[in-house]
Amino acid sequence: EAQVTQNPRYLITVTGKKLTVTCSQNMNHEYMSWYRQDPGLGLRQIYYSMNVEVTDKGDVPEGYKVSRKEKRNFPLILESPSPNQTSLYFCASSLPPGLAGSAEQFFGPGTRLTVL
Amino acid sequence: AQSVSQHNHHVILSEAASLELGCNYSYGGTVNLFWYVQYPGQHLQLLLKYFSGDPLVKGIKGFEAEFIKSKFSFNLRKPSVQWSDTAEYFCALYNFNKFYFGSGTKLNVKP
């Protein structure tokens, strides 16, 4: 089954304790992306990756890191989480956006993060 | 910078009523536009997309959207909503490798 998986689905942590949220897709998609969803703000793109070893900042990259060592995986790293990073996080993947009129993003189930 | 605005934050309709959700974007060049839906407890799914050609785009579940370049708008419509359309709807724009989402519109359909 084609899907995007994220782990963990729920996480409660404390300020400053490094954490990683994993994202994996099995559709051989080049483009992957991380978003945070906050009430009244919709989804905001944190980082995206056009392909392996190619990553770039989205609209709200501060406090986050990513890596893309393999095509299927795109982990999100919070080196020193703070309470303002409490949010619902989504990973998504797609074929290269803008090419062949595609770019339908497939979203993972979300990770609800609480930073105390 | 590009942005997407959805002015209707919360819409309540009765079943069989017609729906129109507004979406405006700020970029003046070529744009790729999307509507996504998030049903309660589920992740986002694509409803429809516009890249070029016919400005009236048809999507799944009877939804359609019209791209009006002169108004920078991409409004979502459905002639007759059902209770199962209760969800949050997001308009999105893709440009220069990035996606920009609106703040979302929560639709409640009363049976």
C-alpha cells in the first residue's frame, strides 16, 4: 500500500531534550516536505527536499533540522525543543512538483508534539 | 512573498445547501493551485488541482473550483453538500519549489 508513515504519532517532551520525528515513504517520490499545523494558521512549510542530499528552508525553518540521506526517509530533528514548537506535524511526499502537472502531495498521519 | 488567504474560517450549512469557499492568493505569475480536505481524525487528501488550461477544475466527491486570474482567486464549490463533507478545507499554492497553505475553513454540515 502506498503510504507515508511517521513516528511517533504522539510525543510529550521537555524543553531542550533533542528529538527526531521520522518520516518514510514507499512511493519512490523525489519531493518530501515537513509542515506544522497550528489553529488559525493552517499548514506552514518547515523544510522541503527536492531529492537525496538536497534540502531547503520553507517558511518556518527556525529551530528545526532535516536530512535526506536516502530517498525514502526524511527525518525532522528538533535539537533543542521549546514550548512554541508544540504543534501537529505532517510529512508529505510527491513526484517533483511542477513537472508533468503533478505534485499531488501524499500526507502522513501526523505527529502531535507537546513540549513542556 | 506568496501567500494564500481563506476568509471563511468557519462555515455551517444544512445538507443540500450549496457551498462556496473563498481562496485568494498573492502571487501574480504562473501558479499551481490546490484544494485539500482534512476529515476529522484523518490526514490531508487532495480534492482537486489546477495547473493550466480550463479554469474550471473538477475534483473528487462532486467538488469543483474556478481559477480566476484577474481576481487572484480559486474558489471551491459544491452544488449540494452532505453531512459527510464535514471537514476542514485548505487552499494551497505551489511556486518555486515551495507550498503555501491558507489558514483553512472548517465546514460543519448539519443533517
